[in-house]
Amino acid sequence: MSSEELRLVSPTIDNDGKLPRKYTMAGQGVKKDISPPLEWYNVPEGTKTLALVVEDIDAPDPSGPLVPWTVWVVVDIPPEMKGLPEGYSGNEDQTTGIREGNNDHKIPGWRGPLLPSHGHRFQFKLFALDDKPKIGHTLF
């Protein structure tokens, strides 16, 4: 990976990529629906907005194959921002224009996953967009 590539990191997620229990809905030490802190670097020049999608890529569907489960969607993040603090979800500052979309529970914001088994992988994807998305109200 080039040092100039867009990078997304969390100071609370270890090198193995394990999501700390306090950001889930399972076990001792959990905090209800608190989103983890995130930081990003090397936002490409010309970026108009950032979008974030977090998915549990090992979410089981009892009636079918593994299908990613959307945990958090955030859009209209100003490109000059350098991250989101712990517990940002549900506490956004309306002056920034940032919006949280519905997760797969059909509610906006971070929804701490209830892990039925160990070993779930979470994919945090940050998108640098060259235009603001035109998203209808049905998704948010």
C-alpha cells in the first residue's frame, strides 16, 4: 500500500481487526450502540464528500448463505474532516451536514452487532466521492 493511498484506521481496533466487545451488543463491557472512533488519512485532492459503510461480512442468515449485514452508513462527510470520534453516531453536529443512513435494522446510525458466534469480520469502507450523492429519503 502506498503512503499516499486513502487510509482508514481505528485506534481501538487491534491489528487482528477484532472489533472490541464494547462496540457490540454481546457480553460484559458493552455500551449500547456506541460507534468506534475512526481516523482517515490521504483524502484525494478533488474529493467533494466522504461516505462510510460498515458491514459484518460474516452475518449468518439462517435460511441462506452468508450475506453482509450493514451496521452503519454515514454520508456527506466533509473531506476536510479527519475522522469521527467514539460515540459519534446519533450525536452528529447538524452544522456539518453529515447524515446517517439506515442500517439493516432499518434504523439510522450505528447498531452494535449482536454476535451469535466468535470470529465475525467487520469491513469498514470509506469512499472519497467527487460529487455529492443524490440519495432519496427512502434510504434514510
